Amino acid sequence: DFVHSIIQTHVVIAPPGVDTTLFAPPGRGWDPSGFLLSVCRLNDARKGLERLIRSYALMADQRPSVPHLVLAGRGDLPAHLQWLIAELGLTGQVNVRRDVPQSELPSLYRGASVYLQASYEEGLGISVLEAMASGLPVVSTDTAGTQETVVHGETGWLISQESDMEVTMATRTLAVLDSDGSTMSVLARLRADSIFSD
């Protein structure tokens, strides 16, 4: 938009790509029983993990059989978030995987059913691209990065950064598990492979 505003008409956006051979869907296809997954820096407040945990609590309250939530990434989950998980009675349903080696990420994505992101801001979000390449529908807050990667209603859902974000994320995630996931999985993979493949 800025380049266009200074009367330059030729604009090329060249995002970093992901290896869509390494990050690929499981051979069995999309599985709604897979765990819910978020991959990020676990100690970065901008990633919004507190509201993701609260949203997951709403899902578990509405549907006790909801798949477990896996929080994976670098660093340690802060003590106040560990306490929140315990306070909400989610200790047995939230699995924290710290310092996951890069070599284990592809299989981690393939074990999931839905990729969740509750960030307050994202530049692009490589983990979203890795998830989409792995055939995961994405339910994410609406950020500059996810506006570039996720097609709302097709490859996943973009959630407004409003006060009811936690409720909306819970509702959209359950809808993906119930009915949207199979189609969104295919479209997410196609988009990652056609636009973001390196």
C-alpha cells in the first residue's frame, strides 16, 4: 500500500517459503482426533498463550472429549501460565513441549488436527505456513501475517482481536473439528504448496 501511494505500480511480495516436501500431510489424511497444536516462543507474551489456554478451557468445558492441546516451542512456559493451566483443571489436557528440535516439527504437525494461534501481532508466521503445508486448518487471531497466509473461511478462520476472541476461537475450532476440517485441510495444503513453497 505504501509503495502504491508513492506512484509505484509494480510491487512483488516475496515471502519466505517452507519446504512442502518436509512439511506434508500424513498419508492417512486429515484426522479430527489429532491434538490441537500451537508452536511459538513459549515465553513471549505477544503470542497470547494466556487467552489461548482460556479459549481451550471453554472448548473442554463445552466438549470434554475435545482433543488435547499441545503447546510447543522454544523456552519455558512462564509460571503464571503453568498456574493458569492447573487452576482451570487442564493439567491432564494441556501438554507443554519445550525446545522441540527442528527435526521433530514435521511429525508434530502431522499428529495434529487444527493449528491454533492467539498472537497479538505476527509479521508473517512461519509456523502457520508449516501447519498449512502439513494440511492443518488454521484458527488464528487476525494479524498482518495471517492476513497474508490464511484465507478466512477456506483454509481456516481469522478471529478478531476483540474482547470475545476466546469464545470465538473456541467456537470456530469446534466447528473445524465437526465439519469444516476435511475441506480446509486440503485447501490449506494447496495454498501453502502453490504460493509459499520454497
